[in-house]
Amino acid sequence: MLHAAGLLRRPMVSGALGSRWGAPGIGQWITVFGNSGHAYMVVAGLRYDTSQAGDPLSQGSGPRWRTTLRSAGSYSSRFSPGL
């Protein structure tokens, strides 16, 4: 998604997304959360994630849009300035 939007030139592992992509902090529209083992993003308040963490009911695993947020305690947050 980030590549299709022109915000990512090449694939990055989760740790790099959480530490080197964009700028540190929370974006107005898009925020990427990453640590050494996982990354997910929140776009306009919806979470795109492969993990069901934070979901009250099991909706299965795999990449999907989720309406529930999750704890970002161990994650670094990054955003693309201007978005």
C-alpha cells in the first residue's frame, strides 16, 4: 500500500519501517507502527494488520482492515510528512 501510494521505494522489514521510514511521530492520516518483529499501519483511524491483537472476537489472522486499535506500547510510530 505504501509503495502504491508512492511513499515507499522498496520493501522494508518491520524493524526498518518502525525506525527508518518517514519521520518519528503520529501522522494526520497514515501512521506506521513497527518493532523488530511486526509492523502495522493505521489509515484514517482504521488499522491494517496481519495480527488480530486488540480484536474482541477472533476474526482470524492475515492482512485485513480492522476497526479495533491495539496497544502500541512496544512499537515506534512513523509518518510521512505532509500526509
